[in-house]
Amino acid sequence: MDFFEKYAAWFRRILPSPFTIAVLLSIFTYFLALFFTIPEQENHISYGLKILQYWETSLWNGGLLVFAVQMMLMLVLGHVLALTKPINFVIQKATRFCNTTANAAFVVTFLTILVAYFNWGLGLIFGAIMAQKVGEHAKAKNLAINYPFIGAAGYVGLMFWHGGLSGSALAKVAEPGHLKSLLQNANVSEQIIAQLPEKITYAETVFSGMNLTLAFIGIVLVPIILWRVGKSIKSEAFELKAHQPVFAKPMEKLIGAERLDHSKALAFYFALVILGGVILKILILDKGGFIGFFTPNNINFLLLGLGLLFHGSFNNFLKAVDAGISGVSGILIQFPLYFGIMGIMNQSGMVEGMSNFFVSISNETTFPIFTFLSAGLVNFFVPSGGGQWAIQGPLIVQSALEIGVPLNKAILALAYGDQLTNMLQPFWALPLLGITGLKAKEILPYTFLLFVIGFVIFIIGLLVF
């Protein structure tokens, strides 16, 4: 189809690398703050230096760095789990049905969305490995496919993750006392504080009627649309990045303590201890039960136990960790840049001003829509669900209570906006690009199409419910 060819070529011409995008966003945010948030008593030079100070101190913010480590661990451990034999077996079986671009897009999209609802890191890596395996299958069978399109299909889980079990905002509000601590430093009345619930459980967010309906629509409708588009676009030649097998037997005879590294029994029993701890936390220690269990630390605890259990030895587990760490290298170096952007936006009052503007033109019907739009806009500058919640959360909670919008719907509106513009912001695509060997400019024409589809789904959902 000529339209898709011209459309993809245009994207490839104008897009730089994700790191360059982060630098340009930093500069753009600086000048936005400098010219639109300057106090009356300040001059541009002194205020410009103050903004630079906001940026520099936020680069190394301790709380944000803790969050960064949590998120990178989630991504690495999700990658480790995706490289286990059970998950690899599922991927190998699924690729047998991927003999055309259309069929491959359907299978990759369906499975990736499904996995992303369980865990965003696992969904991202599963989709990346699935796309890479489809490429290997096509090369081995001499099949013609559009590999960048399949890569975009492998990224689609990031358009649904925040409504799933690992959604950052949903996990935080499920923690007892989080909402009150979130607003404790905000200038809110005692009346508002009194209206805050102790927590908002997954039953009200992840497993709410609205979210389950939109999840079902996404899992069914999006793969069908990509299947149809896949029948219309041309295939093209592509190169594949070579991957070393993770499940390798030791080449030399094991000596002494080396046997511990390869011991199936030791890995098995240690995994059982961790998974036993998971069960104990669900049944006894965490009063929220299964639904309340899903916090960032608990998710990482679960992924660690499953990774050790399925890999069968510390040696295989650590090889998978080595493979997974390479996928977060770009994120590691870019996270501080986005923390700096976050600092400028937060301390200059840009986010508050933006949110207050949307609140000022909102009513009970339109507030979730404007929350959705503002969250999508902020996600360009702060592509982190948890970081975005820390900035926008207090304003959204306070405004929802004042306007009379259910808190769970307002929080889900933020989650939907945050996840949707991942299809335009290539930050979280870095691990996928590393695994597949693709470039951001190759997949973004097709993720833009996903953005349009998702926009329609979420807007209709917020209006209907």
C-alpha cells in the first residue's frame, strides 16, 4: 500500500535516536518553563539559573532513583522469565502460525497484550522476543514478512500495561495509607483529607467493569485490526541480530563449589522459599490478599522466584540476567534525564498549571477525558507511570473529590493516558529495539497507528462508563 510506504518513510526521515529525543525534550522543557512560568519578580537570567538547579538536583533524586531501580529490576526479571524454557516453549509453538505478516501480527499482538496485563516488563520482553522469533522463523522458512510491523506488534503491550496487575499508579493506590501520604504535603483542606479512603484496591481498578471491558476489547479488536493492516502492507528484506542460547550445558567438568552454581536442587529449594514467601504474604502478611499483593517490590519478588524455578539453576538464571541487563542500558542512562525534566515541570509549576487548566474547564463528565489527555501529554516528558503518578496524582485525587468523579475512574483515566502515548514516545521501546535489532524510526510509523486505535478505545470507554 503506497500510503503506508510513504508514511513509514516520512517517520524514518524525521526521527532521531531515543537519547537525542530525551536531550531535545530537556531543552524544550527548559525554555517552556523559562518563558511561561517565570514569576513577576524574577528576571530571565536568575530564573534560568534556578531552572537549571531544578534540573540538576532532580537528576539524582534519591526517591526517584529507588523507583528507577524497582522498574529496571522489573524489566530485567521480566526478561529473565521470558527466557525460561516454559515461556520459550510457548513462543516457539506460537511462531508456527506466523507464516504471513498478517498472521504474525495477530499472534504477536494477542499474546503480548495478554502477557502485559500480568506484568509490563514481562510483556515488553515477551513481545520483543516473540517478534525476534517470528523473524528467525521467517528467515528459516524463507518467508516474506514486514519485520518492523511485527516489531511494533511486539510493543503493543505498553499501550495496555497500566491497566494491568503491574500498573504503577494502581499498585501505589492499593497500598494502605498511600493516598493520605500523597496529599500530606499538598495544600488541601481537612475536608478533602477526610474523604480519602485508606486504599483503592485492584477490585476497583484492575478488575473494575470498565477496565475489564476495555481489556477485552483491546485483546480482541487490536489483533484483528493489525491482521487486516498486515494484509495490506508490503514485506521487505531485514537483518536479524544473532542471539546466544541461554540454556547451555557446561562445556567443562564441574569442580568443587562450581557444582552449586549448576545445582538444580539448590535453585529449586531457594525458589520454593521465595515462592513460599509470596504465598505467605498473600495469605497472611498482606491484608489485601491476592489483589493487594501486587506492589512493585512484591512483583519483583514473585518474578525472582519464578525465574529461579523455571531456569533450574543459578548458572542459567545469571546468564539470563546478563542478557536482560543489556536491555535496560539505554533506560539506565536516560532515566536521570527524564527525572530532570520531571523536576523542571514539577518545581516550576508547569504540571500544576496544566492540570489546573484542564480542571478549570472540566465537569463530572469531561474531567476523566481531560485527565486522560493531560496524562498523555505529560507522558511525553515523563515516560514513567510511577513518576507521573507522583507528579499528577495529588492534583487528580484532589480535583476528582472536588468535582465528584469516582477516584478509581480518575486514576484509570490517568493510567490510560500514560500508557497510550508510549506508542509515540520511544523510551520504553529501547529493550525491544535491542532484542530485535530494529530502530525506533522503523517501528514508530506503525505504533502511531496503534496510538490512533487506542485513543478511540479509551475515549469511548471513559465516556460510556
